[in-house]
Amino acid sequence: MTSQKWGVLFYDTFIRNKAMTVSHEIKSQLAKLLATEDLVVEHKFVETACFNVHTRVLTLPMWEKASNDVLNMLVGHEVGHALYTPDKNWLVTHKIPPQFVNIVEDVRIEKMMKRRYAGIHKTFYRGYQELADQDFFCIENENVNTMNLADKANLYFKIGSFVDIDFANDEKVLIQKISETETFDDVLNVAEQLYNFCKEQQESKTKTDDLQTQNNQSGEGGEDEQMTHEEMLDEADRREMENEDQEAKESENSSDTPEEQFDDLDVKTMGNLEESLKDLIGHSGNENNYVELPELNLQDVIVSNSVIHQSCDDTWNEWAEINESTKDHIFEYPDSEYQKFKKSSQKEVNYLVKEFECKKAADSYARATTARTGVLDCSKLHTYKYNEDLFKKVTTLADGKNHGLVFVLDWSGSMCDVMLDTIKQLYNLMWFCKKVSIPFEVYAFTNDYPHVRTDENGKVTVRDLAYQKREGLVYVGEWFSMMNLFTSKVDAKTLEYQMKNIFRIASTFRYHWHCQYPTPPGLGLSGTPLNEAMISLHQIIPQFKNEHKLQKVQCVVLSDGEGAPLKFHRQFDRRWEDEPFLGTNCIGCNSFLRDRKTGHTYSFDCEWHEMTDVLLHNLRDRFADVNFIGVRVLEPRDANSFIRRYTGWGKDFEKLQKVWKKQKAFSIHQSGYHTYFGISANALSQSTEFSPGEDATKSQIKTAFVKSLRTKKMNKKVLGEFIELIA
């Protein structure tokens, strides 16, 4: 097969699977709406639908070949079981074949569904009409009136509108009882009566058949054959063996399944329907996987602020002891650069503070209320002849909300060249938070922090998974960590010292020839566990809100790339092991994330960035009072593809492309973030200060001035939009 044909085949398969996914999601929502609760609905390669009343999980077969009418009918039927069929072990008290109970219970739950939803009558009618037309019950060549009452009842209540069925007077009594069942106890009682009736029918028919056989045998000519002595002994042995087999079967009856315990009486139409419905199940593609997020233990995930900076102190003190000649000026270059940057940033920080206070005040006055007091306003007394409003007024400003910021920083290897510039932008926001008294936490995600750790008390611990693993949970490796670089809980002096530490580390990534000191263990750049960081926010955000009694939280994610794809825990049967092995499998296009707290189910796509978007949409549904803001550091060559990812090729793409060319920054609102900022890596590194050289020419002065203005404009646009979000 040519590559072109392979491509067409892959595309067709992809489109078909996407259409199936959409259809399954629609039917899942239908099931939830009918059940009036957030059921967990799964579509899997199973032969029959089932509902777990404890976990509230409704598992539906992959009915790919079913029409929309049939599919709606089947979903409505199974939801009926979910709503009205109790979790009751009735086999202990009632010796009834399950098929007989199912026939009666089907009638009851469909009656209850029709009573609850008036419009579902047509759904059941059209669905069963199609099943009747396509002979799903396999009665085309059968005389239904010669069937037992159970089969006739099953047909009557399902497709009775399309098939003529006659009942005897004694049968009509039971049919009436079936139609009048209201509770599950009623179902059991009527099902038992139905079973006994059918059993009597069968026994009566057997006696009639035996009598006819005897009559036929007695009517045959010929003399009776006499048994020889040997033949009589053989017959006795045969009967003895039959008795032994019967006793063995009776002794094993307790271990049989309910269906096997009642194999003397069969309901053909029920079995035929089950087999016919199996033909609707598609087996193309991969089975759907349903995953859930683990609840992480933050003590295992977060590397505390004090531990990180103590590691910096220990590493550099140890290095200074070895290199005594250079220890006095070891940090001379990064510390001087830090002080220069801090001084130059004051204007930008003050601008942020002013914008924040103005927007906050404007919002407060927009929600202000004015009321009269009971005190006369003396300045208005002279207007008493034409003015009735002579009393003083008081304006009450709406209370502002308590804000907090969580910063998530990408500590991956690809950030090497832009890490220092990103840190500078982060510091501007941190200084802003300190000036307006907004609490904050700064985390950097990494997969390079040592698994062997020493806590604040000096105890050595070996890191394991931060959760109890089980099948279906998203895998978050023991190598993943969130380093708490900064926190507003420390005093100003400590924070200043810690900011110098991280500035020193960031300087080594770009200016390593000026920085001859080592990077502390675990603080080197690593991979990009962005998705794992998103999962950890499910525990970090609530803890942060509770600690500071916050009403509004902003979560800012600074990154330059996509997160690594996720895996999930899955059981595998291995030939050489008796017990199933709990391993991991990749999350693909056939995977769904379900959140039991919100009741939402999210479909994963094949693109890596879409995995992060799914996790962000889940966070937004879980935390409605949190703004999620993304800051993407872009290389110029990557900007167009990044914009097109969220806008396509239309007018929005052309508009943002023009903004990018002019300002080297833009904002997108179509991603998983509330707002996603794109910032040029080159523009990020440019200084906002206008500082041409002493011997600069006019042309050089002009160029430096234009660059300074452009950078300032970009910063003001991005930071202004950012401030508007949090004000």
C-alpha cells in the first residue's frame, strides 16, 4: 500500500473514531439528563449494559451499528435500570431464574420512565419498531402463540404493537399483574408466579408428549422383545451410573451461576434479543479508557521553600571552602546584575501598582451605593423652595475581594536561554504583589529533584508515589516535584535573600562563564512535567485559599513548551504471573478524563497541547473563582504555528499575526487558559532602559530609542491586560 493510501486510511479511521467519540459523549449526556444525576457513563467493548449502584457507573456497550432511535431507546432503558432497579440479592429469598425477573422488571422500569418523561414514549416506540422490523427476537418463522407465557409476555410488552399475540384467560391474569407492578417486591412476586405458571405449562406439555409416545409405541406391531440376563445387568449398571451423575450435579448446584441453576426452562426471545444486540457492537479501533486524577499528597510533591534555599547555602558554602581564593567575589557578577535590574524595575512595578489601584477603585465605585442620612445639609438650606433633597448623603463602596497569586514556572532544559529573563518578569510581579499586599506562592515544576531527600529535621526519606495507585488513575511519577522557590509568608529580608539565590542560579544558565559556582542538587533544568503540575494544582489551590482566607485566586503559568504526555495505571494479565500486573499505559485519543466531583467527562485528543487544555478545562470547572493565565515564551519561528493552533487560518489568525509582527506579543482566549499570552523570547530579553553608548552615532541612538519604546509598549500592553484580569 502506498503512503498516500495509508494516509487516507488513517484519516478516515481518525474521522470515524472522532464521530464515534462525539456520539458516545452525546449519549452519555443524554443518560445523565435522564437520570437527573451525574452518572458516570462508560462506553466499552462489553456484550451487555450494566450498572454499578455503589459506584454509580453505567457501562454501555459500543453500539456503533445501532441507529439513533435504537440507541436512544437502549440508553433510556438502561437509565431506567439505574434509577429504579435496586441493589438487592433476591436469589437468597426467591428461587427464580433471572430471565423471568428481567422480563417483569423491564416492564416496570420502562413504565416508570414513560411516567417520568412524557416524550420518551415515542423513543421506545420507534426503537422497538426497528427491532421488530429487523427481527431481533428471531420470531419470523415462529408461531408466537405456541410459545410459553414468558416469551409471549416479553414480546407483548416490547413489540406488542407490531405483532399479534393471543392469550388464554388464565394467561391474561398474569399479564395484567405484570403491567401493574410498582415496586421491586411486586416484580419478584409476579416473576415467581410467571415462572411457576410456565413450569406447569412445560410439565403438562411433557406429560402429553410422553402419553402420545407411549400410545405410538403400543400401537406398533410385533412381539415384545425379551432381555437376556447380560442385557439386564448392563441396564442396571447404566441406571446406577445415571443416579451417581445426578447426585454429583445436585452437589455442585450451589456453585453454579444463577442462569445455570434454572436450565430446565428457557426464555428464547430474551436470549435471542441479547444475541442480536451483540451484533450492533462495533469492534473497530481501540477500547475507550476512562481515567481519573489522583489526589496527591502535597508533602511528597512539594519541596519546601526552606529546604531549597538551605540546599543553596550548603552547596555554595562547601564550594567556597574548597575555593578560598575566590569566595569573596564568587557572586560579584550576578549580585551586581540583580541590583541593577531591581533599580530599573521600580518604574514598571509602580506602573503596575497604579494600574491596579485605579482599576480596583473604578470597579469599587461602579458598585457603590448612595443613601440619604437623617442629617440636614446646611449648604443646601437656601434651596428649600425648589429642592426637596436637603439631607446629607453617604456613599458606601463595595468591599474589595481578597486576592492571591500562584505562579507556576517551567524549570525545563528548553528554558535555559530565557530563564533569566523569565525570572525578571516574575520578580516584577512579585514586587507588585508585595506593594499591594497580595499573598503569593511561586512553584517551579521539575523531574530532576533527588528522590532521596532530607527533611527540615535532617531525616533522610526515599520518595515514593504521592498517592495510592489503582487502576484507572492518571500516573504521576515519583520523580515529579513542585519546588516552592518563593512565598509571601517570609519576611522582606528573607525574600530578598532568596530572590538573589534564584537570580544567581538563573544567571548560570546563560552567563556560565561569569558564574563559576555550582548549581545546587536538584535545581538543574530538567524535563517538562507541565501536565503533572496542572494535576497538583487540585490540591495546591485549595490549600493556598484556606491558608490566606482568599476569595479570588489568579494562577499564572510561565512556560516555553508543551508538557510531556501522560500515562495511566492499568492492569495486565501476564502469562508467567497468577495475579494481574498493575502497569501503565499511554493516554491516547480513545481516553476520557472523568471528574466525579463535577460530573464532567473530557475527551483527550492526540495532540500534546490538547492534553494540557483538557486538564485546564477541568481545573476551571472545579475552581470557578480562579483565573488561569498562561504566559508562553515564543521563538519567532514558532509564533505562527502557535497562533494557528488556536485560531485556524481565518481572520483571527491574520489579526493576531499582525499584532505579533508589530508588538511581539498577543493574547489568546480560545485555549484552556482564561487568557493565554504569547511573548517573544527576543523581546523579553531586551532592556526597557534607553541607554545608548557614549560614542553612539545618531543612527544607533535612534535604534536604541525605538527598541526601548517598543519593549515598553509590549510590557505595558501585556502587564496592563494582566492587571485588568486580577483587579
